Amino acid sequence: MLIQEFDYHLPEDLIAQEPLSDRAASRMLVVDRASGTLQDGCFRDFPQLLHPGDCLVLNDSRVFPSRLYGHRENSTGKVEIFLTKPSSPDRLTWEALVRPGRKMRTGERIVISDELSAEVLGRGEYGERAVRLHPRGDLYEVLDRAGHVPLPPYIRRPDTPQDRERYQTVFARERGSAAAPTAGLHFTPQILEDCKKAGAEIARVTLHVGLGTFQPLHSNVIEEVELHHETFSVPRQTVDAMDRAQRVVAIGTTSVRAIESNPDQHETNLFIYPGFHFRRTGALLTNFHLPQSSLLVLVCAFAGKELTLRAYEHAVRERYRFFSYGDCMVII
């Protein structure tokens, strides 16, 4: 299979630039795999699709201010560092994307604030960098002051204080994601309560979103794609809840990758594409994803490529809002 097979046309004005004032007001496209039908709805009605015996699996990873702006030491040249994954036990050495990448050599220092600087240690296979952070005090407290919300590049505006709350799920706990698990952004405490009233059990996994989720694919041939490893955990109580369930409803593609990976491991680079055998996932709530992305390929694996692309064409025609701050679809 070629990555070009997982493509669709998206008018740029359908890419959501701001979140809705009400999380639960997003539109929701209901995709029925058995009948092949598409139905327009609202996310507020999501609990009505649940039944006793369902297990809702949420990714409780928490986004941290992982985008840093600074300048080269002894220079005014501006530098952007996007932290994606810690790579040392003290969590001070990180995998990162650095711009402008070509000009940043090993050993260069970047001044971010009076409390934080960084040193470039090396270069990865696809242009990512290893950087060593030098905070004055607790790293995450310093990042909370010096860092910025890591809004995706298709949101063409600076981050705001509002994004610190809205680019975060209401159930986020475990700090570590460089991007939000966006399907979860639609939930409110009331919607979660309504899901429980419908008879669904709530379970949690943690997958820290990094390069494996959002970096462009580096091969045109699907079978040759290798994703970056991401840290994840599936607690024993979540495994037990899924074992009890009649249907597992995954909230987001990151939840799918967590529950379909070996729970005894701590990292996964699982790439799900058509032909994959889903052992756990029985239904999926997900946002609309970029063309030719690993996330769209995953959705095509679950719902079928023809039905998925037809659903996307319908969403474009009906002017759904796309990507992180956009609307959602539920595949049953």
C-alpha cells in the first residue's frame, strides 16, 4: 500500500483555529461499520450510544508546555525547541525538534530564559536533536513559566492562556505529552458522568504523545513505515475492565495504540494499518486527522479505507471542523 492512497482534499478554512466555548458542543459524525451509514450528530449525545457492558478507555496523559523560544548564546538568532520525549533518567536530556535545525550544531547553547538554557548534544536520523536542559530549579516548574502550549503548526496563531486549559482533557493526570490526545478534549465532567449512567465503565491508559503520533511518515510504502517509540502504560485494573467488557470503546487513536500493544512493555512504536487484527478495540471516538498521516491510516484499518474516506468526504461537504480543536467522529 502507498501512503498516497490515504488522502483527501481539505479546504484550509475547515481547519479549526480556536476551541469551541463549550467542549461538548462539537459535531459528531456517527459511522456504522456494519451498515456503512453516516449520521450527523452532536457530541453531547455520545453517552446515548453506550450500553451496559461497555468499557470506555481514556488516555489520561497530560500536555506540558513543551515548546520553548530562545536565542543562540552570544547571538540574537531566534531558536525554537519542541521537546518530545525525555531520554535520560534525570529527565534533563530530551529528544526534540529544533528550528532552524540546519544552523544548530552539536555543542551550541540556547538561552530560553533567566531560569533555563539548553545545549544541543546530537542529531537524530530524521533531523530531531538531543538536547540537554539546564534549569535553575525544578524542571517542570521552570517549564510552566518559560514554556508555551505546543499547539500544532496548522493552528496559525500564538498560544494563549486559554489554551493551557482547553488544549488539555478534563481527565488529564500524568504529565508527559507533547500534543493533546484530542478525542478526549470533547469530554466534560458531566458527559463522563452521563457515560457512567449509561452503564459504561471508565478505564484509563497513559500514552505520552510524541513523534510516533504526529510526525509525518518517512516512507511512501505503508508496510515499510516505522514510528518513533512512545512511553505508555496499561494498568492491571484497565486490563481487567476490558476483560469484563462486552465492548471496549477507545477514546482516541492513542488509546487504541496503547490497548493494542503488549501491556507488559513500557514503550510502543505500533503502527496500525489495514489488515491489522484488533484484539481489544470495539468502537472508536476520534477527531479528523491530517491526510496521509499514521492516524488516518489507523482509522482506515478500523473502519475500512473506503468507508473512512467516504466519511471524510461527507465531513468536508458538511463543513465539519477539522483537526485538534475540531469536531469528531465515532465509529461503531
